[in-house]
Amino acid sequence: MEHIKAGQFISVGVIIDVLRYLIILYSRDENPGVIPRGLDWVISQRGQTIAKQPPISFVNLFPPLPVMRGELTEKEFLQNFSGTPDNQETVVDEIILLYISMLNPAFKPFQILFDDNDLKRQSPYIPLVINLESFFSGQPAFRPLGMTLFQCLRAPILASPDSLEGQLNYIKKHWSKFLPDDLLDRLLLAADIIKEEQRQRGLGPGPNLALQFATHSLPDDYNYSESARFSRDADWMSNVVLIAKSVYVWLDQLSKKYRRHIKFLSEIPDEELDLLARWGFTGLWLIGIWERSPASQKIKQIMGNPEAAPSAYSLYDYVIAEDLGGETGFQNLRERAWHRGIRLASDMVPNHMGIYSKWVIEHPNWFIQLNYPPYPSYQFNGVDLSWDSRITLQIEDGYWDRRDAAVVFKRIDKWTGDVRYIYHGNDGTSMPWNDTAQLNFTMPEVREAVIQTILHVARQTPIIRFDAAMTLAKKHYQRLWFPPHGHGGAIPSRAEHGLSRTDFDAIFPVEFWREVVDRVAAEAPDTLLLAEAFWLMEGYFVRTLGMHRVYNSAFMNMLKMEDNGKYRTTVRNVLEFSPEVLKRFVNFMNNPDELTALEQFGKGDKYFGAAIMMVTMPGLPMFGHGQIEGFAEKYGMEYRKAYWDEPVDQDLVRRHESEIFPLMRRRRLFSGAQNFAFYDFITPEGWVDENVFAYSNRADDERAIIIYNNAYNTTRGRIHTSTPINIGSDANDFLVRRTLADALGLNTEERYFYTFRDYRTRLEYVRAGKQIADEGLYAVMNAYQYHAFLDFREIFDSDGSWGKLSGMLNGRGVENLEETYQKMQLDPILIPFREVLNADLLRSLTANKQEAQASFNEKTLRFFVAVRGFAGKGADPEMALRNIIDEMDALPIEIKTNKYHANERLTAEFLSQISRGQYSSLIPVAYSWIIVHQLGQFLSTVDTASPEVLCGFHLENWMLRKTISEFLAGYYGDNGLAHFDALLVSILASHRNLLLPSPDSTLSKDFKALSENSYAIEFLQINRHQETLWLNREQLEKLINALLLVTYIQLRVRGNLNDAALKAPVQAARKIIAAAKDASYQVGRTIELLSLSRK
């Protein structure tokens, strides 16, 4: 015999009772006497036997009580008129029902209970029913259905031949209007029990759906008023960035990282908190800080994990776990975190407690329970999971055998003998949580006890995350535990304990979460309440129940699966319903009971694109444990340590530090929804690319545009006008669309321009406000590429120069827009300066090419003419050119050393020292210095600075030093060397006389001034180590050689290159080198040694 389930058995009885009611309703009320008339018609057509014998045989084979007791014979029973209708009619009703039942394929497993073979052998019952059906085909139709009686009886079978559930659903849909309430309730209960038996469990919450607000996921009689009652955010709440840490695993990882045993919360290093604060985290979610139920640990150890801790969600009591340092250790961590701007967050699982917990011991009546097993097959013979000698706790044997996951556990009070079967926690989407006990929230004392516990937790941590919060919303709590008939099936055995909406409201009058929110606001203000809620309840939790934040699982699931159209629909729907809901989302890329972010998003551009969205969308960004470090292991709630030996991915950390954390630290710009706008990305072909997420936001004068392509393709398009945004009141929607310029609050009048930076490419852009208003923003997006445009700056273009620059760039980005603007303004100087500082020209000059000198003279003169135009007045350009020609004539040194003063010892030594001083690199440095130091002669009437100071000013403000660096890079083919030699040119320009005698200064004073020069600090690589400044020996020697070179050039031009003139600079050079060496290249000590003698 096929295995029969209770729901099937009940359903067969209900269907038969419904069909019986239909026969009686028709034959007694609508068409009285139709059965006797039908029998008479059969007799007239087929004779007495066919009509008389079947009822007698039926009573013989299926005897009623009077016949069974022998009080009446079969014929006497049929002739006994005990009421209206008579027994004859009742038996004929049953014969018809037997016939219909035998025709029903869905009844086949049950036919052993009402087999008709004996009846067929003893009487012509089938011909009787067939003839009756012919008779009824000519009778009036059953009015509610418009069909003959037999058509009605066959209709459920024809609609769903092989399914009892299908037949029940057919009857419910088409017949409920005339069925009595008690029969309809039985039918709905049977359907619910079948759903309980057929439902697949352990598969999670089901497919991802776009968040909807116009429709409900449950029937109308489940839904409650959804008026807007948002909770107000405290100032800090809007900008929280949260990171999760599974506390035992984290302590173990910290022990390995810092190479010392870290067991207690108080031992978490300050360096780790400093790191989190530096990254930009303002919330630290500690998973598993409460005292856990030892029964949970025992279950997991028996089932194969000897190292398991109890589950973090199977709690004994809401006190800080002693093995974490208890209350003292927690307070220590909380204070240290607070000093760094980090608030602690903790979990609560208010719908259940641990199977062995303080409340199960002391308040067993607070839990959903029965005084009998919900299924007769349940057996409880396993280990006692109680540590309290007063009670015994046992879970059902099927769990130990891995063949079942029962919905209840057994609690025995050893003192009184009281036995209870308490339900495990259960959300209806998976197996029961067998180490938990489900609280009964229909009891006022339970609700108050849980609220008091929440208030206790709020005084410990200012952020509370409520696990599986949707299970305590009224409509879902009723659906799970007290389902109205017709809506059961979520949790096995609960259908028979269903309540009507009215009855349920009487014992659970107000939403528990609304009560929690109001009580916390009054008694523990400044607490951020965060709800893990799914099942399309996100909007309800924050808008009506008043939670500050709610989980947005669609973010993770849809971006991971690239269900981009669905997530764009979710965002659009939220904005059309209430933008404030968007601000209340918690966006995350992994949850503790999900795969890690690494497993779901990888480590590449897709991960960082989603992470950029997470930290720039309105709401609260939440990072998972190990997400930044690139850990792939998923830490179970019972883990005491990580089981995988995973090194920190330093490249991943650095990329977070470069791309994610800078934006994260600007949460104020992104967290709100008041100015948020979401855009369609319109391709050149005119269609919306659903893979691209584009949105803008602003806070005060800060603005941002984010564009991300969550697909492995390249696309291009434009954003211009937002999707609809509801700016109306709670009662009256008012949808608007905003242009990009409007959303950003840009001035679109003529001559207003905006500069902004892309945080990914570091390029800067300029656009006219009117251009953005008219055209929006165009972008080409590669696979998983993002743009983050920030740092908007408004410019009024009073002289047309920014319009000129915008036209010149034509939408192109540059590394430094201000520099590009300056370059454009300085082009009259920079263009001729680049012609003079030209690598090919210098090579031609050093090769003594005759034509090079003429070209050099022409270009140099043109440059200084431009300089005089910028400076207003100053030296004669022709005079500057003559000075430069004279100084250039001092090169090349090799020729001069043989030609001049060969008999003077000091001069020869001096020239030899210059020749040894990396001559090949000093020639372009000297060439650059010869040109630029003449700039100090070009001063306006208001300039009072020295030529050296003025030269340095012009080098920086006219961007000449950068041009020098570009020239040297072209000459050397080495950007690093060019950068440092450009610094050297600047130093020579402002300190060219360092080695020459000065009656107003000392060598130590001049060297001290040099060491404080910003260019010299970088060139000499001056750095602080252990409170001491140090310099680089090689760089110092190169600087001294360069100073000797320019000293030589100056003396050579003056015509006094001799021992008498060289004595002071040579001695100064020797003193500096010697003092630095004796000082071990400590800057301060070098200056002290130099102070012992003048130049």
C-alpha cells in the first residue's frame, strides 16, 4: 500500500463531505424529492431490481449503527422514516458518493477503505448510478454553479484528476460562496496541512524579486495599515559605516596577527581600532558577544564538530560572555572604540532563545508549545541537553539519525512531571533551528520581557541589529504560527492551530516592532535600530514600524547575479513610493550566513564597482568580516577560529585604501535621499541600458555623480533626466523628474562653469552649467567600470578664459585642471620657454653646431621678450641674452680646464673637482640654470624682493619648473632623475651664492636656510627618524658639485677665475662635506659643526 500522509487522508474526507453537502443542498433544498423521483424513473426504465437491490446491499456491506447492533435489518432500516429525508434517500446519496469516489484518480491510494468490489458483485449499483445520472441530466441545474448535479460532482475531478490539493483549490475557488463556514474552514485546513507536507524546506527564501509597493506579498486579510511613521535620525546615524566581526574568530586572527594570545575583548589592540577608524568605519558589529547556550555546542559536537562553540544565535542569556571578559572587558573595548569615533553594535534574536536558556528553565510557558507531540511518530530518546537538574531537554530522534528535523523538542519538569513539547525557532523557509525555542508573542508578558531585554541591550550598544526581524511582524507571525485557514503551510503542524484575523488581533493587538521603536525612543534614545527583514517588507519596517535601518538583500543578490534590471526597478519603485526608504537601507555584499563577498563578487573590477555603489548609495554601508582582507572562508556561527589559513591580500587592501575608503569617509555626501536622483543610461540608439547604474546626490555645496556598468561588456550613453521621484506627502503622491543640472543644483546661466574630478581615473573635467542642463553627461563604460565624479567647483567665467579652456579640452579630462588652465594662461611664456629648453637644441649646442647657436639666440630672445610682457617692466631682453651667451661660453668645461690657469694649484684642483662631479648630468642642469636665473632681473615697479627670491617665484607661479622637469626627462629618458634635477635647478636659482663669501651671513646660517627650503628638503631627501633629521649623502655631494659648477660659471664670466677667488668657495664646499660626514649626515649636527667657522 502506498504511504499515506495525514493531510491527504483529511483531504479525502473533506472532499467527500463537501460533495455530500452539495447533494443534500440540491436534492433537499433546491429540488426536493428528486431522489425518490429518480428511483421511480429508474424502475420505470429498468425494473425493480436495479433500484431496490443496491441500497440493501450497501447497508449490508457498510452497516449503520442500528444495523450493526442488530436492532434493524437492512430492509427495516431502509423502510424506517426516522426523519426528513428518509433513510432510503440517505443511502442513495452515499451510493452516488461511492461511485464518484471510485472514479476519482486522486482517491486511488485510499480505495482500500471503501472498495466497491463486493457491492458490484452483490448488486447492480453501477447501472443504478448511471441511470440516475441520465435522469439528473434532465433535471434543473444547480443554481450556484449552472450545472447538473452529476456535472457538479465530477467538476473537481476533471479540473485536477490526480491532485487532492488541486481539487481542494478548485472547490475553494468556485464553491466557497455556498459552503457553510465550518465546512469551508475544514477545507482550508486540509489544504494547509497538505502544503505543510509538500513544502520543500531548507532551500532558503526563494527567488529575488524587485521591491514592490503597489501590491502585497500576502492576501489582504494579512495586511495592516502602512501609514508613514519614520523615526528621526540622530545626527550620527545617517553617516554610520559598519563592519562585522565574528568575535571569537576575530580574536583568534588578532592573536596570530600580533603574535600574542588575545582572548578577551579588552585585549583587542588599540592599533586595530586605529586602523578601523583610519579606514573610515564608525560602527563595529560584534557578532556573538552574548552568553550562549551550551546545548547548542553539545548538539554540534555530537554531530561531528568537536571544536564547535555554541551558535551565536542560540543564547542562554543577554549578558556578555564570561570567556570574552564579561562586562568589564566589554566596557573597556567600548570606551576605547568610542574615543576613536567607533560605536559598537550587537545582535539580538528576539523571536527565540536557546533550547537551554534561562527562560526555558524559568518561564517555560513563554514559548509556543503543545502538551502532546504534533506527530505521533515523534520519539525523544536522545541525550539530555539540560545542565539544570530540575529539567530534561531532548530533541527528536530523527535529528540524531539525520532523517528528520522535528518542529518541537521535549521538556520534562523532573519535580512536577510536567511534559511540554516546545516549538523550535523557525522562519518557514528552512529546517527548524533545532538549538532554539520559539517565544510566544501573543502573550503580553513575553512581549514586555523581550522589550525590557532590548532596552538592556540598547544601554550596552548604541546600534542593535535584530536578526530575522520580519518573523515578528504581525502578518508573518500569524502566517507562521497561527495561520488563518487557507493560509497555512509554512510550519508543519501549525495549520490546525490557526486563528482568524480578528481573534489574532485580539491577542496580538499592536505591531511588536512599533512598540519596540517607541519604547526605545522614550527610554533609550540615541539608539540605532537595524532590522534584518526580507519578504518584501523593507519599506514597511522603516516607514511604518519606524526602524532606523533595514536590510536590503536585493543589493547583494541582484548585483551578484547581474539582475541589473530588477535592481534598477527596485530603486525606481522606492523613489516613486518614498525616497526616504532608500536612505534607510543597509547595503551589503555579504551577510554572516551568506557566502563571503570574495566568493560572490571576486576581487576584480566587479567587486570594486559594487563596493563603490555600496558606499555611495543612500543608506548604511556594511562590510563583512574578512571582506577587505580578501578572506574566502565563511565563518559559521559556531566557529571559534578560522579553519583556513588565508594571508591578507595586501593588494586588495591597498585598492580599498585608494578607491573605497576615501569615498567612505565622505558619507555625509551620499547617505541622504532628499537630493538623490536616479537616471536611465540612454545609448546613442535611444534605448535604456539596464546594466548601468547612474545616480547623483548632493549635500550643501558638495555634489557627486556615480556611474557603474555591472556587466561584462562595453557600452556608451548619456544621463540627463531622472526617473520619477515622489516629493508628495504621505496622503498625496507627487512625482517629478529632475534634470542632472537641477538635481545637482547647478547654475545654468551663461558664463557659469563647473569643474569636477573622477576619483577612479583622477582626471579633472570642466563643463558649462548650461551644457550639463542641455546635454547631461556622456560616458563610455567598459566592463565593470565605474566613474565617481566629485569635488564640483563653481566658476564664474568673467573673462571668457574658462570657456576657452572648455572648448580646447572638448570634454577631455586632464590630470590637473588648474594647472592646465594656468598653462593656457601662460602659453605666451611656456611655448617659447619650451623652445629654448629643448633636448635636441642642447645636444646641438654641446656638439658646437654653428646653426644651433643662432637658433638658440633667436628662441631665447623671444622668451625674454614674453617674460618682460608678463612682468610689466624689468631688464632688457637683449641684455639678458648677452648674459646668457657669456655664461654659455663657460661651457664645455673640459676645454676650459686646459686653457685657463693651469699653473694655479687651487684653480686646477677646483676644475678637477668639478670634472669629477657627474659632469654629464650637470650640463643640462647648468644649461637650465643659465636660462632661468636671469628671470630674477625682470621685476615690476612694485617688486622689492631679491633677484633670487623673484626667480624662485617666477619658476613656481609661471609653471617653469614643471617645464624644466619635462625637458630633463626628454634629455635623460628618466622621469625620476629629471624630477630631482629640476628641484636642483630651483635650488641653484635661489641659493647660487651659497659657497661665495658674504659679509652678512655665515655658512651655518646659509646651510640652515637651505635645509629649510622645500625644494632642498625633497632633493636632499631630508627625513625625520626618531626625532632626528637626516639627509642623503649622495644627494648632498651632487648639490655641492652643482654649486661649484655655477660658482665656476659666475667667476668665469667675471674674468677672475684664480686661486684668490676660488679659495672661499672651495673651502666652503669642503667644510659642508666634512661637517655632514662628521655629523653622520644628521642635519642639525651638520649645522652645529658649520657654526664653528665662517665662510
